[in-house]
Amino acid sequence: MNTKPKVLVMGAGLVGLPIAKDLAKDKTFEVSIADLNHDRLKLANSFNISTFHHDLRHFNPADDWCSGFDYYINAVPGAMGFEVLNKLIQKGKPIVDIAFYPENPLALNESALKYGSCVICDMGVAPGMSHLLSGYASAQLDKTNNILIYVGGLPSERTQPWEYKAVFSPADVIEEYTRPARLIAYGRIVEKPALSDLEQLHFEGIGTLEAFNSDGLRSLITTLKADFMAEKTLRYPGHAAKVKLLRDSGFLNDKPLEDDPSGQSPLSFTQQILFKNWQLEAGEADFTVMRIIVEGIHSQEGRMRYTYELFDQYDSESETHSMARTTGYAATAALRLIHTGLWNKPGIHFPETIGQSEEAVRFMLEELSLRGIFYEENIQSLT
């Protein structure tokens, strides 16, 4: 008799499929995956992962095919992520969510409590581990002054004109370039245009990258207290100027042109072109880089700085892209965290809240290190 816990992964894309493969690999779980793409499902079958062919935008949570599971992982594109999570919560089971939608998941907290569902939201690399480690460092301080997160996923080979490939949903990348960036300045929420406050940073083994404001703080804006807080996206130098030219010229406008009988928006046209240029091919090497800096005051040690560095590359052995590894394996680590009982309270939970538990943080870091993903911690006294 098979008594393995059953997991259903919603979405078999760049991250969803590696999530399912990682969970199936250690044979602790019985893993299934759902998607509309036949090719992705066929690939999942080759790894002994059960598949369901469904349009996840319109599934009924009461249907038999998505019932009877012990855990769920929401890995669909952000545009439909909130609604999928809303439906999954009605199953009353634990959920790990990496859909990164614009809506506030706390709007579903009452529903999660009602159905008894423990939901860990935004549990990827950034948001995700960026938030968990920021929360952990902040919890060690009596007062947090600054939180700075720099993160990017890039192709190892720089190819003109963009020197970029989309390591997650291209539509979500463009949203990152157009949505105003919320940050904290002098303890208050402020908005700045995406791509603003450009600066250059050096990373060992990579060289110089540019960093610009993006709206990646999400829940950190309200869950952690700091005088200054920002997340910046990392790209090869010159990328931001190219995207700004498109944006400022109207190519990223989502409203149809008045004199265009087709009703197509400039954004829709631009996406068709960019998505082909940004296609990350199977076997194409990429890397993920992240730097987290948290500074503040400790009552006994004085001024302190916590720094976390991540550098991860494409895994040729498993043919898994780095962004899929760093995002997907953070999600599977969170599911295992729930499975062990270390974190299983009903309600909506963010990674920075989990980060206040040192035991949970060490568990997550250990799970990631077992998969070759390492976060280098450096604690300095600034006094």
C-alpha cells in the first residue's frame, strides 16, 4: 500500500517542472503536475511524474483530478496566480506559492484560516530567500537601519542586442520594468519609477553589473521596520537604457492605439518580438546572483552589518537553469519545512516571518546546500 504524501504542482514551466523533479527525486513524495502544455507534460512523464492536462485559469477546485493531495505548489504565471491560490486554499491543505502576482495575498488570510490551510507565499529566490534572510538578520538587531537587496538572473553568454534572456515568465519581466517601485525612505513608503537610481556594482567572478529600482520588496514594506529599504534588479551594463528607450517611446503601453483597427496594444506587439529574443533555450547556461545587506543596531555589539551572497550557475548534469534551481528548490525546501512540522500554522505566511525562527532558517539553508545552492553569510561589526 502506497502511503507517500501526495503533492500536486500547478504549472509545468521553467520553474514548476524542476520543482516536481526535485520532489520526485528523493522518493519521499508521490508527485503530480498540471499544465495545458502537452510537451511539458510529456517531459514530466519521462521522470515518472503523473500529469494532468488542464487549463489552470479555469479549473474547479472541487474536481476529482485535483483532489486527494496532501500538499500543493502554485507555480503558475503571475497573471493568474492569485486566483489559482484562492481556489487551492479551499482544499484546506498546505500550499507553497511562487506565482508572484500583483495582488496582496493577505486578502486570502481569512479564507486560509477558515479552511485550515498553511500557505507560504512568495517562496522563491527573490522574493523568497531574500525576504527570509532579511527577516532573520533584522530579528538579530534591536533596530534595523537599512535593508538592500540586489538580485538578477542572467545568461552566461552576453549576446547583443539585449544581453538578456528571460529566466522566468517574460510577461512578469516586462511588468518589472513598468510597475513603479515601492521602497522605504526615512521610514515611509515612497514610489519611484522602475529602472531608476541606476548604480554599478562589482561581483567576484562576474565583473560589473548595473542595478536599478524594481518593485520587489512586496510584503517586506509592511512586515519589517527599517529607515531605508529597497530591492534592485541586476543586469549587464546598458540594459536599463535600452528598456527605458522602449518604455519612454510608448512601446510598453498596454492601451490600444486609437487609429489601429486591429485593437492591438504596443505592449502586445513588443512582447511578440521580445519574447523571441529573450527565449532561454534548453541547455543554455545562466546564472543567478544576489547580495543582501542588512544594517542596524545591536544593544550590546553596536552597529552591525549582515551580508548574504549567492552565486549559482546552470547545472549541466540535471540540465536545470539556475533561476529554476534557486527559485524552485527554495519552494521545495519550504514544502519539506511544512512536512517536518517545523512550520504548519494555518494562514498566509511570508518568508520574512519564517526567518524569525533560526531553526527554520537553518533547515532551509541546509536543504538548499544539499542541492548545491549556497548562501555565504558575513557578519561585521561597524562600531
